[in-house]
Amino acid sequence: MKKKTKIIGTVSALAVSMAMLTGGVLAASSVSLSVNSTVSFEASGVYVMAEGSVLRGASTSSLSALEESDRPESDVTVGASYTYKGHSYTPTSSSDDTPNGGSSTETMTAWTVGTVEFIESETVIRYQIEFTNYSEFGVDIAVTDNTDTFEGVSVSIPNSTLSVNASGGTATYQMNIQHQ
């Protein structure tokens, strides 16, 4: 009887050990970190269009644009989008972004990004905003960074001040967020 009890005990201990090992491996391979954000714009007396997108990838050289199908099911942010298009003026039409000749006092709507998740194989997220200047003079764009810092996450901003040439000139702002 003692031998039977020892065998049952050993098999039970082995089963519990395997269950804990399996659970530990699954927990270690599931990395989850989310970024939730809103980007605001303020333009005064200039004709500027901003087009934004969120990209994700394994490195800064292998990024691809996020689609709405990439949005986590838990994100229920109202009006969230991984792309943005805003104008500091009234455009000629929905297919023509040039100014209609009116004043440039339009308030650019804020870009509500919502939740962006890092996944195990893609640990870099980039917010990219291209500014197009339709004014008859050059425009300087200053970006104010209100990013919080978190352990295990690094943020790099290659350029926080951009100069955009007159009449159709463009400049691109990028912010890279990397989970380490």
C-alpha cells in the first residue's frame, strides 16, 4: 500500500509541476502593454493640413500602418482612429485639400488615437504626422511633448521643431515608442 501511495503522490506532483510549467511558459510569452493617446493641434493664421498615422513593427526600419482591425477588442474609445486628417482652413472639397480661399481660422480637431498595443514580435510604435503648408510663406511647427515616462518603455523624438516651405512644402514629425 505504501508503494501505491508513493506512486500516486509522485504522479500527482509531476502533473502539478507540468501544469505550472505550461502556465509559466504561456505567461512569459504573452507580452501586453498598451498606449492610449490623444493628439491636439493649434494653428493660427496659416493654411496647414496635418495627416497622421500610427505604425507598429519589430524595429524602426520595419514598420507598417495599423488598421482598425488591429484595434484591441477592449478599446471602446469613442471616435478613435489610427489615421487622421485635419485642416486649419476649409478645404476646396473632400477630394481637394487646397484652401478654398476663406480665412485660416478653422479649429483643427483633436486626433483621438485610442489604444495601441505592443505585441511580442512588434515592440516599436510610431506616431507619424505629415504637415503640408498651403500658406504663401514658410511655417515653423513646434511640437510640445507631454509624454509620460514608464519603466521599460523608451520614447525618441528625432525632431520637435519643423520648418515647412511655402506653398505645398511638407515636413514629417515622428515619435517612436519602444517596449524593451
